[in-house]
Amino acid sequence: MGSKELASASSRRTFIKSSTLAGGALAAAAFMSKAHAAGGDTIKIGWIGCGSRGAGAAKNALLADKNVKIVAVGDAFQDRLDSHLAALKKDAKVGEKVDCPPERQFVGFDAYKKVIDSDVDVVLLTTPPGFRPEHIRYAIEKGKHVFAEKPVAVDGPGIRTVLAAVEAAKAKKLSIVSGLCWRYDAGTSDLSKYIADGNLGDVHAIQTCYNTQDLWSFPRKDGWSDTEYQMRNWLYYTWLSGDHIVEQNVHNLDRAALFMKGEYPTKITSLGGRQTRTEEQFGHIFDHFATVFEYANGGRVFSYCRQQKGTDSENRDIIFGTKGRAEWGWSESVVTGEKPTTIKNNLSKAYQTEHDVLFESIRKGEPVNNGDYMCKSTLMGIAGRMAAYTGKALTWEQALNSQEDTMPKNLAFGKLEFPPVAKPGFTKFM
Ligand SMILES: NC(=O)c1ccc[n+]([C@@H]2O[C@H](COP(=O)([O-])OP(=O)(O)OC[C@H]3O[C@@H](n4cnc5c(N)ncnc54)[C@H](O)[C@@H]3O)[C@@H](O)[C@H]2O)c1
């Protein structure tokens, strides 16, 4: 085994160990896929959502196994499909593994069904998250392994759809790997194990922040309907992104769940608003949130996230234990107190490892299912948003059972109402 394989095997082992701690252990090797056990036959990939992260995920998937091909692609928009598919085909490392003739390129709202029905083994789901629940549901119904980018839903009904699909995947012995990439980072995983082994004592609080600048937006072009305009600018609409507390901050909420040893909160209080990003081009989402998650054991997670131009950027977790504290940062974690240590992180490798794990699981017939934490960590963000929008404290069960279905009815390209900005104290919890 060369050093690259050794390193990759080591990061996979670290992941498997930490996933056990997080309650997401690999299932027993009860299932042996006849189709792929030999490793000689081609694993066929369908790719749905040809955007920037999707292009990265597609390349990672193609690098994860010698004998894989992307054989079908789908996107809501022709130009997105064309540009990202052309770029992937030209890629010196993986271009020859792209085998998508025009008859296996699909555009429109039903493109996902056509990709999934194209005799593929595994699908990469990388559209805006509002569509993810239905895409996951249909993929599992049709017996496909899934890579699902984060977050996996934007509202309570979406979470319940994904939870049901996760159970169906377990019964069908299908893999679901989540794009919550930090779980696949060897350093982050090692820190979670260090904490779980008691080196910080009892963890009673975590402060986490994901503060960034403003992000991209696309001016409206002639011919774009309301629906197209919102979808092209999906970050700024709750029905598509869940707001940035879900879309972006889910990474931090998921790490908090990992460091809290897989525990999830019982009560959520949040405040937020829209101070600087108030123009129409920024839809109706907030630009900052401050959220308190309370736990059954008395522990708390304090989460801050902000997207405001000209403000300080920071992505950091501070984990407070009775014997010390750990500061997780983008490139390393530093533990101080009774058992100090420093652990390096490497995100770019994590993006590859998540696909290495997925394809290895398919080859070995040992399904991986990240469903539990990907749903619950997404729900933390949704709960925080609903608590901030309404100004009401929520229980975990209220959030999970929320009846607020944000997906527009009978979605089609055409006129589409622009959702109002939420007003705490006036916006009702549903
Ligand atoms: N894990 C990470 O670090 C990370 C980083 C960036 C983005 N993401 C996630 O990846 C997802 C995609 O983000 P992105 O930055 O690539 O966005 P993007 O806008 O670049 O790409 C999304 C693509 O999906 C297409 N699309 C929209 N609706 C569709 C539908 N109904 N059916 C098929 N295609 C549809 C769009 O046309 C676009 O090409 C999001 O969930 C985002 O949160 C994860």
C-alpha cells in the first residue's frame, strides 16, 4: 500500500471510529452487493444539480474508485448543465470517466427522475437544499445509493420525508453519505474522539460562530420568470436554502452535535434580523442569527452566524469542559487545560474522503448511513430559524413536527410570490 492509500485508509478508519461515537456506525457486513463486490464492474453515477459544489463532488466521486463513470446528468437549467459538464469532461484527471451523451442529459424540474431512472447505481444530489427531500426520497425508492450535500431539508415536512427515506435506505441496505464534510475530516474526527474519551471532562457548553461577508447574487435577466430569478438566487429564499442558519451554519451545528457526543437539544431560543443586506436582490432571509440550544443534561450550545459585508469573518468553535477547553478552527484545533494537544485539520481531503467512504461501501457491500445526524443537524438550523423568525422558544418536538411547508404549491416557471421578511413577534409558528 502506497503512502496515499495509507493516508486515505487512515482517514477512513478515523471516520469510522468517530462515526461510531456519533451513533452512525457502519452497518454489519450483512449485505454483499453481487454487482460490485468483485470491484471489476463499473459503478454508474448520476449527477443532479450541476453547480459549483456539485462539480467538486462529481470530481471527488470520479477519483474515489478506479471503475466509476458519470453516465447521466440533470439540472434545472440548460446553461448550468452545459458549462459544468463541459468543464468536467475537460478535466485532465477525470474527464475520460464522463460518459453522458445528449440522451442522458436532462433539464427541468423532473430532470432528477430521469437521471435516477437512467440505470445508475448511485446519485450525487447537489441542487439547492429545498429540493433535496424529494430527490432523496425518490432515489431511495428506486434503490440507488446516495451522496446528499448538506443541508438535507429546509423545513419540518422535508426533514420528516428524509427521515423516512433514511429508514427505507437501512432496510434496503443502501448507502447514504452526507456532505457534512467535517465529519470526514480526520482532525475534527480525532478531536471528537479526544473529547469523548473524557480529556476535557464533561462538556457543558459550546460557543460556535460562522461569520462571513456577503455572498454572490445574479441580477435579473430578460426572460427570467419569478421562479427562475429566485432559483438562480436560491441562497436568499427560505424555500430553497432554509436561510443561512441552515444552509451555511449547519456545518457548525453539526460539529456541535459531534462534540456533544451525538446529543441534540431539547429547547431552542433564537434572535436574528436583517440589518445590512436589505435590498430586494437579497430576497427575504436574515443576515444574522444568535441562537441558544439547551440540552437535557443542562448543557448549552451558543451559535452565532452572520453574513454582512465589511464585518469580521470567523469560523470557530470553543468547547468548554470541566477539565479544559478546545478551540476548533479551520486549520487546527488547540486543546488547553489538563491534557493539552494540537490537532491539524484538512478540509480538502475530507471532501475526497466522504466519496472514498461511499464508493468503498458500495464495493464492499457494507452500507454507510449518515442519515441520523444529517437530518438532526439540519433540524437544529431549521429550529433556530423558526425560533428567530417567530420570536418564540421552541421544543425539539415542535420543530420536528412543524407543519410549515415552505415549498411553493404547484411549482412551475412563471409568476411566483416573493415571500415576506419574517417579523419576530408577528410571524406565526406553524
Ligand atoms: N459541503 C460544503 O462545503 C458545501 C459547499 C458549498 C455548497 N454546498 C451545498 O451544495 C449545494 C449546492 O450548492 P452550490 O454552491 O453548488 O450551488 P450552485 O447554485 O452553484 O449549484 C446548484 C445547481 O443546482 C441546479 N438546480 C437548482 N434547482 C434544481 C432542480 N430542482 N433540479 C435540478 N437542478 C437544480 C442549479 O441550476 C445549479 O446548477 C447546496 O446545498 C449547498 O449548501 C456544500
